[in-house]
Amino acid sequence: MEPTNWKADDIPSLQGQTIVITGANSGIGLETSKVLSKKGAQVIMAVRNLQKGKQAVEEIQKEYPDAKMDLMVLDLADFDSIKKFADDFKSKYPQLNVLINNAGVMSPPNRETTKQGFEIQLGTNHLGHFLLTGLVLDVMKKTPNSRVAVQSSLAHKMKRYLADINFDDLNWEKIYNKDHAYGQSKLANLLFAYELDRKLKANNIQITVAAAHPGFTKSNLQKDQGFIISEIVVRLLGQKVDMGALPILRAATENNLKGAEYFGPIKSNEMKGYPELVKSSEKSHNIELAKKLWEISEKLTGFTYKFN
Ligand SMILES: NC(=O)c1ccc[n+]([C@@H]2O[C@H](COP(=O)([O-])OP(=O)(O)OC[C@H]3O[C@@H](n4cnc5c(N)ncnc54)[C@H](OP(=O)(O)O)[C@@H]3O)[C@@H](O)[C@H]2O)c1
């Protein structure tokens, strides 16, 4: 297939669209918010730290004074905060065109936990977004052609990052391996995205789900990885954040997707470049695995999805 060199200019006008993005104050989330604002969307920047959020809003407003942004508090490591965010959002907005599940935490050296006691990467990257999506699905059902866009990672299929779900110890209570916990959470993002797509289709619900990964992008994500990785490797080899934001922007805005598409950069083993359809691991498409993870996620979050 001919490369399309898809870029932010290819996004159609988003006037009239309401878009929620998690992790909006930093890195890819900030850049994505900027582009979506420029295209005219009402962007709800969901952040856990209002101070950082305000700085991000100011940064966008400097470039785009007409940007329509709303800062709302969302801590994905706390189910109560997610429920409050969903309630507050629904009391303010009658529609949700796009939900972008972007926030993430990577490989903290010591095992950390969420407010409800889950390992922080499982809890934030997967369970938090699982609950958030479920809580806003009703308003998305009422919004024509709505979309859930899910941010994953190349790590979902790399041996170093496990490339599997550790069902024996999902919560890393026996042995904590920071990278395995990250990889598990990023594979969980894809298993969730594809299973959500299957469930929506089975119930004739017109919400599309698409996923993406940003290759290797300069951001704050690798801040816990030590000086050499965070300051040298990322700075030298990582692509700029305007390129790193393109796959999730494409997943969030491209018209006429069928559902379950996965976009990533196509150069240098998917580490950089313009976004195209790329392949995720065989495991990410495993239906049994996805169903098992879904059931456990419902149990752990205490939230049951309703599709009818
Ligand atoms: N950069 C890469 O090369 C790369 C590669 C593969 C995948 N990704 C994925 O891309 C996504 C964005 O990462 P990034 O590279 O842009 O990193 P980043 O600059 O560190 O941004 C991560 C964002 O997630 C937010 N976040 C973390 N924990 C949260 C919580 N409990 N509640 C709400 N928000 C929370 C952070 O907020 P604070 O600022 O308050 O911490 C920040 O806004 C992540 O899902 C990551 O896994 C990135």
C-alpha cells in the first residue's frame, strides 16, 4: 500500500465535536489536545493535577486563542475520581463524540498502588480507562458516529515487556517486574479495545473503537527510567511529540473506520514516521484472553457494562 503521509492537516474540521482526552497536560496528550483545539473541537482536558493542567491550557491558548478547552479533574488511579469525572462531565455535556484513552504511567521502579490497592500500571493504564469508558458509554450511544480511541504501545508485543497477561498475579503482588507490568497494561489496552469493538458490533451500537501506538516519542513517560534512558536515549532517538501524536489523532478522527483499526508509525520498525495501519500481536486478538480479562476487569472495578 502507498504511504499516505497522514498528518494533522488531514484532519477535517471538528467544529461541534466534544472530545475527552486523558493525560491531556503532558507529552502526546498535550500535543493531541492542541491539534484537536486547532481543528475547532470542544476539548475536555482530563488531568489529575489542576496546576499542570492550567499550564497546558495556557500553552495552547498562546498558540490558539480561540481554542475551546475545559479542564476537568480525573485521577485514573482512583475509582471515586473517575466516577466523579463521569458524573460531572455528563451533567455539563449532552454529547461525547470521541473519548481518547491516552494517559499512562510507565515502569515505576518500585511497586506502587492505586487508591483502591491495584498495581499502578494495571490500575491507571487499564482498569481506570476500562471504568471511565464504561461510565460514559451511555452518552456516547446517544452521539452519532462516536469513537473510542485507545493508546497502546509497541511494548504490548515485546518479550522484555512480557507480551502477555499475568493472570496468576495480575496485580504483581508476588514478584514485581516494572517492565512486565507496563507491557501487560499495554496489551490489556488492546485486548480491551478489540473486545469492546466486538461487543458494540454484536449489539448493533454505532460506536467505533480504534487503537494506536506512538512509536518512540520524546515525552515525560520515561522519567523513571534513569538518566541514560530518559535524558540521552529518548532525546537522541525519540521522535518529536507532534509526530508521536499522529497515530492517536488518526485513530480518533479518521472518518469511516470499520472498528478495531490499529495505527502506528511506519518507519524504523514502527519507532517513528507517519501513521499507517499496523499489526498488533496475535495475542491482542485472542478472543478467549480478551473475554477473561474483561470479566476480571468488571469484577475488579465493580462495574458491569450494559450494551442494551
Ligand atoms: N512516549 C512514548 O514513546 C510512548 C511509547 C508507547 C506508548 N506511549 C503511551 O502514550 C501515552 C501518553 O504518554 P506520553 O508519552 O505522552 O507520556 P507523558 O508525557 O508522561 O504523559 C502521560 C500523561 O498521563 C497522565 N497520567 C499518569 N497517571 C495518571 C493518573 N493516575 N490519572 C490521570 N492521568 C494520569 C500524566 O499526568 P501527570 O503529568 O500528572 O503525571 C500525563 O498527563 C501513554 O499511554 C503511554 O503508555 C508512549
